[in-house]
Amino acid sequence: MADEIKRDGVEKQLKGMGNQIEGRARNIAGGLVGDTSEQVKGKAQEVKGKVQRRIGEAQEDAGRELDVDVDD
């Protein structure tokens, strides 16, 4: 169970990083072509990625805590 939680957490972190990178690229591209709508969408995607990453980190930490509790 703890391993599944940690694995899910790592997957969420990776998805979050992907969303952050993609969002940043959209934001920059929008800025280069003067498309403020694309910039806003990119910024929103960056924020979504940060949230996903933080949730993943929390899940991974929770999985580690469960591992420690089970071993004690």
C-alpha cells in the first residue's frame, strides 16, 4: 500500500513538472506573438503543474511515513 502511494506521488510529480514546462512554453510563446490569451492559459497550466507536483510530493511523503510506521 505504501509503495503504491509513493508511486502515485512520483507519477503526479512527473505530470506536474510536465504541465509546468508546457505551461511555461505556452506563456513564452504567447508573449512572443503578443497573444495574451495564450499567456494566461500558459500561466494557468504552470500553476496547475505546481499544484500537481506538490500533491505528488505530499503523497510520496505519506507513503514514506507509512513505510516507517509499518516497520516499527
